[in-house]
Amino acid sequence: MGRLSYITRRLVKGLFVLLAIVILNFFLIRAAPGDPAQVMAGEAGASDEMFIEQLQERFGLNRPLHEQLFIYVKGIVTLDMGWSYRQDQSVASLIGQRLPATLLLTGTAFCISLMFGVLMGALAAARVGKWTDSLITTVALIFYATPLFWIALMAILLFSVYLGWLPGFGMVSVGAGYTGLAYIGDILAHLVLPALTLGLFYTAVYARMTRASMLEVMEMDYVKTAKAKGVAPGRITRVHVLRNALLPVITLAGIQAGQMIGGAVLTETVFAWPGIGRLMFDALLQRDYNLLLGIFFVSSAMVVLFNLITDLVYTFVDPRIEVS
Amino acid sequence: MTKGQRAIALAMAAAVTAAAGSALAEEPKRGGTANVVIQPEPPGLIMGLWQNAPTQMVAGNIYESLLKYDQELNPLPSLATEWEVNDDGTVYTFHLKDNVLWHDGEPMTADDVVFSVTDFLAETHPRLRVSLEHVENVEALDDHTVQFTLKQPFGPFMGIFEVGSMPITPKHIYEGTNFQDNPANNHPIGTGPFKFAEWERGSHIHLVRNEDYHVEGLPYLDEVYWHVIPDGASRAVAYENGDVDVLPGGSVENFDVARLSELPNTCITGGGWEYFSPMAWMWLNNREGPLADKRVRQAVLYSIDREFARDAIWNGLGEVPTGPVSSKVRFYEPDVPRYDYDPDKARELLEEAGYDGEEIRMLPLPYGETWQRWAEAVRQNMQEAGFNVSMEATDVGGWNQRLGDWDYDMAFTYLYQYGDPALGVTRNYISSNIAKGSQWNNVQGYEDERVDELADEGAVAFPDEKRQEIYSEMQKIIVEDAPIAWLLEIEFPTIYRCDMKDLIQTAIGVNDGFGDAWLDR
């Protein structure tokens, strides 16, 4: 079967998966105690019945559930994700506003972690049992096991408070009025700490996975054969071991890439990074149904898409795998 | 006094000295930027539409009302310069300033006030609506005179003209429109000292000086930035780093307050909450279980070391309340039965009531670590006195629902009292206010006929001496019945750079805006 028809079939399947996710999420979020009208009345510090009714009427929360679902799904089909109750803006525009910040953060962290993770993992595997291996394994384990928010806070304390090298919160220096290169430099300076913090965790994950996977491949007969044939060790590692060991890493990268859109709740919160992760967290606490569902929708669409891309990448990396 | 409390006391003393110095001699300086923390991010900045705390904190710079209040709750001029009340307290006449412009250049007149009260806020402001029930008529006598005629005297009426309670909203923008969907909602137009400039969602809100402000020479600052920083620890670091100058009350967790107060050029004040007079308590479900028995509820009060919690968790700020009315609110009655910490007395009462160790479910307030720790301290106190208390975790949505459904035994909360029992106290004790779905009414289900009568009489009695008599009797009955467990008259500490002068000038503190503030730099 050709690649094109495979992709089409997977996309159609993906649409049904998405619809199922939308419907499931619709009920899931409504199963949580409280509703947006109550939370907003709570914030207002007052709730006569008229006020709650006004809010419910305005948001259509007083309609029967199946009607609300129908309206929502009808909207989603036309890519209309509705109105955010709490932020008083369309969900699409809110996501649109936050998306660049999130992509910048998660994308940078993704590149850093994939690059350094695979490199460190490969190095550890090539020097297995030596001190380089022990060092990399230990450091990776530490970063893998340490909670992200703690690393984030310590990074702020060290680099921002004590050393004063890097800004500790936000994405730009508010009110500085930078333009051009200075503006880009300012964003990059703000990006360093959150991207490294987020990247460290994934670097550790990739390093551990690459090392384990390579050690497994090194035991394979074809590697022994290559050694027996007298192929140079560097070439064996690069061509025979690394390439074959990359499949699980690609799977993981696919999952991480799919989740990029969802943002990084903890990192974005600690660094006051104006991304989607924080938007989602606030929406959850405020029971902002439409906003939450909108973010879930976009991020699950990305997961579906990146799963497909991952499967396609397999076929390039390992010609033995065919599309079917 | 611990080391932390000493540091806070020093920073508070510095605040007092700085304020006294500024009042005595210094000439305010023009210019500069204030960087302030805001959390959570407000949903909108139209004060009449959104009555939550973050909206008021930012939009208090943009909007104004007829009056302000000093820290003793006496009225001060704002949009109104003078006012008169007739002899029986039913007609209030306000004379407005004649040089007030909206931020778009249109003149502000008495018609705007009438429109705001009778059209806009009557539809959008649930808290004001309750007070407006006493109003028969509002009319503009001329361009700069407004008259409110009441159906009968309403004691707290002079107290409802604070900007959060009655923000004056432009008639020329909203008349005849759907208020909620008006495109102008993205660009608030008020009369206040600062104008809206920009809002980068998730990052910051930017306000700039109103060059046409109606008070000569004000404001002093050029601009104010409100920074959205969602994490409490990061807000503390932002102050430590010098990125922000003001942490309004409640911006950082209480355990960070002592550390921050040790920083150079740092002042702390508990002032600026007098109008709201927030009081924290535990709702006790009077309807069922052990807490339906008055003696068990009294035992709860005796079992809690409220001074300890105030000192250990609230850095020694605030007063331990003696009853339902905060000592900062008018008609407070100190001569009531006391519930000083006495675990033995609590045990006796429990025995007398035949409490058999039945489990009591406690809901902490899901507002961060401070409230969690407080709940743990109270639980430990109560366990020591023989109660069997379990803690149940919720988030804000869940907490709202549990209280609205009366599905709890004890629940932490705090509510504003708005300076007068008729505005912010009796709502929690009258039986006509027992209804599911709200967290601000008589959630505990307390019923007492005499209290109902006194609350009704107190609201409309005239003059104040009469009201004092009525509310004193009411407070004595309620304290004896212990329908809820009063914990603390909260003073949320505002932390700021000492060279930011005249920051807190009124009874609502930074919520009244930065109109008087200036930087001595």
C-alpha cells in the first residue's frame, strides 16, 4: 500500500479518535465538582440567585446536558471552540495568543534534550563501566528524579537572585521597550532558565533510554560480526548500534513532541511564562469548561498527528518496517 | 517574639516612620514607574462587570466613586466634594466636582451617576443590588448634583460609595448596549488617576498617568505595571530581585513574609483593609451531627489556641475576634462572653454534651499553603481536646460546591464585612438567608428569632446610638450560641519599598489605586 493512502487512512481514523476524546472530555470535566458560574460568583464575593442565573444563562449552562454537548460538538466540527467564561475572550484567540510562547519554550527544551540526551546516552554506552558512564548515569538519575519545580526555584535563586545573570520570570522585560535584536536577545535571556529546567528532565530521560537501548543492541550478533570483521569501533557505534538503538528514542520523542502544545504547567507557572500550560491550569481551577476543552482538543490533535509522524519516521530509520 | 516576628515588627515600624516623615516634610516627586504584582490575573477590568479582588486592585486606578473612606471609615471626597443628609436619614444629596473628564475626554456629570446606579450596576453588581433595595429613587437635580431618596433610613448607606461597591461607569459608552458584550469592555474608560494602556494576557497590565486628572498635580507616578506571576515563591523572588516594588496583601505565602521583611528598603503594613475588614472563621454545620449541639460548638472555640495561630501562621498580624463583628467595623461590641483557649473547659463541655468521638469532617480553604497549615494547627488543637477531626482536600470548585450543598461539618473561610454589620455581618446569621448554593449566606444554618428581628431593626434604625444598642444585643446572643468559630480579623500584609511614599491612604489601601503614591528616588 502506498504511503499516501496509509496517511489518509490514519488521518480519518484520527478524526474519530479526536471526536471520541472531545465527547469524553466534555463529560469528564463536568463530572468535577462545582461549575464556572459558582466559581465566578465566588470570586465576586456575592451570589444572589439572580447573579448565578445570569451567568448560567449567559454561558448556556442552564440548558440540558445533551443540548450543551450538541452545541459544543457542532462548534468543534467547524473549528469553533467557543467562548472562555472566565477570560471573556474566544478560546481560539486565547490559545492563539499563548501558543507562540509555549512552542518556543517546549520546542527549545525538546531540541536541547534530544540532542544532549542522545549524545550523553551514546557516550555512556560507548564507555560502559568507565567513570564517564558512571558520571552520566548518576547525573541523569538525579535530574530524572528531582521534581521540576524545585530545580526551577533553585535555578532562579542561583542564576537570578544570587548571581543576577538571568531574569527570573516572564518572557520579556516589561516596560523596557526593546526592539529588533535587543528584543530577541531579551526573549532569549528569559528563555534560558525555563528551557534548561524543562530540558534537563527530558535530557535525563533520553540519556537513560539511549544508553539502555544501545547496550541491548551491542549484544546483537550482527554487532559481534562487525567487530569480528574488524570494523572500526566508532563506525560500529554510529552505523550499527546507534541507528538501531534509536527506535525507542523516536517513540519517546514523538510522545514529547505531541505534548509540546499542551505546554509545561509547572515550568510555566514557576517562571511566569505566558504559555498554554498555565492557561490550562487556571482554566481547570476556574472550571472554565470551553477553554479547558479547547486546549485538550488542540493538544490531543497534536498527539494524534505526531503519532502518525513518528510511525512514518520509523520507516525511514528502519527500512525493515513497512507502512501497512 | 521570634526572629521572624521581630523582623516584621521592624519593617512595620519602618513603614510608620516613612509615612510620618512623608506627611511632615517631604515634597512629593513627580515621575517614575511602580511595578506591582497581581494574582490571579483578572478576568476583565470593567469594575462594574467584575467584582473580584484582582479586578478591583487594578481597576481601582481607572474608576472612581462618589467617596473614599479614611482608615477610621470616615467619608472623604472623591467625585463628590460635599454631601448632605436630611434629618430623618432618608434623603442623601451629593455635589459633584465640575471638572471631571472621562478618559476619552467627555465630561462626567450627574447623569453618569444615575445611569451607573439605576441601569448598569443594578443589572451587574449583586452586592450593590442588596443595598439598592432600600433606595426609592435616584435623580440628577442638575449636572453636578445627585440625590438618593430611600424608602426608609438605611444605617450603612453612607458606606456604600466606595469604588468597588459603586464604580461610576460612563453613560455615553454603555447606554442602550448589551453591557456584557460591549466592545468597549476591552478598553476601560473611567475618571481615575490612571488610564488603561495595554494588557498582555498572561504577562502584564500597563496603566499610564491621566494627564487630565481632576485633582491638581495628581497622580505623581508616570505609569504602573501589574505583573502576572502565578507562583507564590516566584512572586517573593520577583520582589527580592527588585523586579517588583509592591506585593499587595496576600501576594506571598505568610512564611515568606519574615524573610522579605529583612530586605533593605522594605516596609510592611497591615493597613488598607479597614473597609473590607476581612474575618476568617470556620463554618460549623449547625444542622446535624455533634455540631448541632451548642455546647460542642462552644468546645470548638475553647479548644483552639487562636493567639498561637495568629502568631505562628499570620506573623502576629491581626486580632483574635471576640464575636461576629470585627473590632474594626462600626457597632462592634467588646462586652460579650469570651472563649479564651481552655482545652480543659472544652473537654468538660464535650463530656456534658455526650460527644462520643464521632468523626468531624474539616474542609481547609484551598487558597494555598497558609490556609493548609492553619487547618492543620486547628485540627491538632481540637484533637488534643478530644475531638475526632478528619481533613478533606478540595479545590476551589469543589469547595464551593461542598459548601453550597451543606456537605461539610467544619469549613474554613474568610469574608469581608464592609465596615457595617448590615452590609457584611448579618447576612451570615439571619434565617431568611439560609439557602443552598451560596458560600456567603447563612451557610451554617443558624436560626434565632431574636437575632432575625434585631438584624432587621439594626439596618433601618436611626440614629447611630439606636443602632449600637440593637447590634450590641445581637452580638451577645450570637456569641453565646457560637454558630461559627471565629478565628482571626485578618490583616494581609502589604510589602513594599520604603521609598514608595503615600501608598496606603484609605480604608481600601492599594485597591484605591496609586493616585497619591510617589517615589522618593
